[in-house]
Amino acid sequence: MKPYLLSLGAGLLVGVIYSLLNVRSPAPPAIALLGLMGMLLGEQAIPIAKRLMTKAPVVSYLKTPECAGQVLGPQAIDPQKPEGQA
């Protein structure tokens, strides 16, 4: 139940931000896609910040499936593999 309530709260927050920017809901496709991209990048902000604080390698993390695969899709991990092969 908690994830649903958090999702509702995040949606309300985005609605308030859209209202402040005078963007009608549903947002135009370009604005909605940029918002989704922001969410994907935002998911990686905490792991990157933790690595920066502990002085762990950040660039190598950016190339892992946990980061690049999440943001760019699994094909971004190994572009040499033909599509359809695992």
C-alpha cells in the first residue's frame, strides 16, 4: 500500500509543478517525455551521490546494467551483440 500512496503523492507534486509552469494536464508529449527522462535520471542520483561520498568509482558504475541498463535499456550495455541474442 505504501508504494501506491507514495506514487500518488509524487503525482500530486508533479501536478502542482505543472500548474506553476502553466502546463495543462495531460502534458504535451515532449514535456511528458522529458519528465519521464528526469525520473529515470533521478533514480540514479542517490547511488551516484553515495559513490561520490565514499569515493567509489563513479564512471565504472555509469556503465553497469544497474545504471546504463536502467536509463538507456539493456542494448546500451553491449552494443556489439545483435538484437534478439542474449
